[in-house]
Amino acid sequence: MNSYNCITDDVKLGENVRLAKFINLYGCEVGDETKIGTFVEIQKNASVGRRCKISSHTFICEGVIIEDNVFIGHGVTFVNDSYPRATTTEGSLQTEADWKIERTVIRKGASIGSGATILSKTTIGENAIVGAGSVVTKDVPPNSIVAGNPAKILRYIAQTVKGHDVHV
């Protein structure tokens, strides 16, 4: 690596991973042939699949699972806590023992547009597309296009089968 990146020894990098400068990776896994842009942070217990593109300024927090062939646009933020608080009810700063990771899953072939926010406890379905700037608050079906705040289904992606468009 180089002096512009912070990558801890417990990071598992696949083969031919391309890393830009000014990234922060710790305790995570990144699959083969994935490209990670500038100013990306990937936290512990997060995983990124093979042949993904993670664009600059994206934050992937603990508990996020990104499958293969996923595109993540610039400045995408993932959330892993539905009710974040700085302190406990007694007033002391919270620690890892005070909360439970809430998973988020991005299925194979999905694309997330720049500036989107993906809340915890959601799954973005296979080949789904999330529009730029969207806030995903609930599961996104496979092969759908969603956008807005909160993100809503705009339509489903047509796929070609034997020369005919079929809506799935």
C-alpha cells in the first residue's frame, strides 16, 4: 500500500483490487477485481464482493454486505443503527456493548446512485437501481428502479428474452 491509505492488517483484499489514495479500511473484506475510490471508508465486519465499483466519498459501515458486481456511486452513506444515541440512559458515552449491528444487504448486480442514503435493516434486490439522492427506508425488490425520499418504486427493469422485452 502507500502512505496515503490507512489499511489495517486484518483487512482481507482479493486479487487485483484497485485502491485509490486516501482510503480507510479496517476489519473488512474486499473481493477480487473491485475498485475503491478516493476518500472511501469501509469499517470492520463489512464485506464488498467481486468486481464492484465503490466511488469516492462513500461510507460503508459495519454490518453492510455488498455482493458481486455492485456499483456504488459517489458519496453514498450506509447506516447501521435505527436509533443512534451518543450516551446511555445513565449519561455515559456509549460503547460497542451498548448497541447491536443492524445488517444491510446489497444483492448482486445492484446499482446505487450518488448521494443516496441506505438505512439499516434493508435489502436492495438483485439488479435493482437506486436513484441518486434517494433515501432507502425499506427493502427494494429485485429488478426495480427506485428514487426519492423515501425511495419508491418507479418501475421495473425490462429484460430481453429471446428478442422480446419482458418486464420482470
